[in-house]
Amino acid sequence: MSVIKPFKALRPQAQFAKEVASRPYDVLNCAEAKIEAEGNAKSFLHITKSEIDLNSSVDIHSTAVYEKAKENLVAFLKRDILFKESKPCYYIYQLIMNGRSQTGLVCVSSVDDYENNIIKKHEFTRPEKEQDRINHIKTSGAQTGNVFLAYRNNKDVDLLIEKWKTTKSPAYDFIADDKIQHSVWVVTDNEVVQKISSLFETKIPCTYIADGHHRAASAAKVRKALGDKATESSNYFLTTLFPSNQLFIMDYNRVVKDLNGLSDEEFLLSLKEKFEVKTVGKKAFQPTQLHQFGMYLNDSWYELIAKEGTYTNDPIGVLDVTIIQNNILDPILNIKDQRTDTRIDFIGGIRGLSELEKRVNSGEMKVAFSLYPVTIDQLFDIADSGNVMPPKSTWFEPKLRDGLLTHLIYE
């Protein structure tokens, strides 16, 4: 069963919450982070993307960057922007995007559960991305990135969380610049805290990583690296748990730099062996069902429908991200490993299909593919089967803000 615990969060003073809260470190590059934090000395990006405060010539993975993160974190505490909770608490985090609400429980989850597969995974991780977070956690002493976990919804948990929300006032409640509303309640009552822990221990047999595989893997490796110096806090990592019926997965699309030496005509002819290909024209094509794809090439959109025989019915084979890999990216475009091939890039659905057009029209990329989103049931099936999805298969929205709740490992 799932082991979760309350914790003493490092969090902002209420009046600074909106200024502190920042988008996750891994959805922004350095240039975007610098623009977003410009004029805001309280932005948590000064901690999660501390390279924005250093000369642009500095390697973003250098020791100086991690030391700057630690320096900025200490400064935030000294300036009383952040403070540490006086007792272990659970936190309820509600997000509202386009009128749609989802509510999660912020806690710390067991590293042992992660290593014993009680916290289930569905993606491989990349060593360089792991190492970046390992260095950041070890140097700063803080888990600043939240791991987004899902669980099969349980009515007893739902009722307990909803009751707290409706009878207590939130500690934070603001609408960010992207129009997403963020509300956080602090669960201080010892009896309620114990009840929540007990429900997960007895009613929730496992949880699933929805977003944050690298953050979870890094937390586990930090504990291992600490060895005899590991603290009780380092046995846990920062997570937010959402019931599956509240989650929204968006499409995760692909752009490719070239056609592997083929002309446009040769490429289209190759596609017709495995797909029904229909010219759509200028209007962006968003797939509305499984096994249907959009493709943008040479200023025109196409609809692709996978033919029989291009996929299987097993949990991995049925995925559209598998279909496109096995029938286009690998055999036609010679992209064998999406995790390591530099000719492919990934664009989350939140950026819209116009971003695909932009990347191709600029000449940076040659062709773009829009995909139908993976479902939460598909994610669960794959994780339960012990398999992993192709990289960049799921994009969850809305995303949790960094800085509102941080877990310290050196206590």
C-alpha cells in the first residue's frame, strides 16, 4: 500500500505567493525563464533556473549554477519571502483552467515505494536530466520540483478533501498570468492528517507517475548518494496526488528536422503504404480519435489514418506514439531512439498547433505531426504491465507551480 507523510513545507508568505509561484523549471528554457522572471525578484525561477542570474556564457549545468540556486534560496529565507511550516502538514492544491477544476493532495511519498514499484513508472529517464536535478537537490538541499502522481479515485479520500476545502479558507488563492487559478489549503488538524495517511495506506494500493519521472528518479539517487548521511527527510520526495477521474492529458506532438534525404513526393508516397493520406489544406488538423494523425509539410496539413496491421492491441502497440515510431519515424525517417536523436523535438499540446506551423515555417524543422492524446487508462495499463511508453507520450495540464510548496531534505 502507498506510504505518504505530511511535511514541513517551505512556502511563501501569503502576500508573495503569486509573485513567487513559477512555471515548472523543465517547461522553460533559459531565455524564456529570464523573460518570465524579468522585474520580479521574488520569482522562484531564481532558484529553479538560477542560471538566469549568471552570465550567459556560464554552462547551465556548471557547479556555479547550483551554488547560485542555494544562495538564492537562502536569500529568499533571509528576506522573509519564504518560511518553513512549524509542524508537518498535508496541503490541498486546486487548479482551475478554462472552467475545469482538479484537486490534489500535496505530501511526501516514500523513496522505498518508488524503488519497490508501488509508485509505478511508464517512462525511461535520461541520465543528463537526472544528473541536473541530482546536483540541484544535493547542493540546495531542497526538492523544488513536484512529482505529479495519479491514483484510482477513492470516494473516502474525495470526501475528506472536499470537506476540508469547503469548511476552511485557502492559504493561497490567485489567478496566474496564464489565467489558471491556484488555491492551496493547509491541513493542520492532527486527526485529519492521520485519517488521510491511513486511507492511502489501506485503500490506495499504488500510485502512478503522471509527470516527473526525472524528479522522482533524482530523489532516489540523491538518497543513495548520501549513504550514511541520508536524513529521514531524504527518504521521501515531494509529490502531489490526483484522482484519475480529474486528470486531463493533452496531445504531445512531434517535429522533425528533415525527411532523411527524401523529397516531399517520395515521403508522401512512402506514407501511403501504411496510412490513408488526405490533403486538408491550410487549416490545422487536430486528430479527434485514436490512430488518426495530423501532418504539416510544405505549408499544407494532411490527415493520416493508420491502416490495419500498423498496430497491435497490446498496451504499448496500440498507442499512437508507438504507431508513428514504428511506421514513420523509424523506417522512413531513420529516427531509432526518440530520447537521443537530435533530429526530433517535442511540443506539448498547450502550445497549440500554431507552434508546429511556426517551427516548420521557420525552416528549423521540415515536418510536424499532431497526435491524439494518450488516455489515463492507457497510462495505467502500461504501468501495470511493467512496460514503458515511448518518450514524451503524455502532456498534463494544468501544471503545478514551483515555489508554493518545497520539501527540504537536510533537516
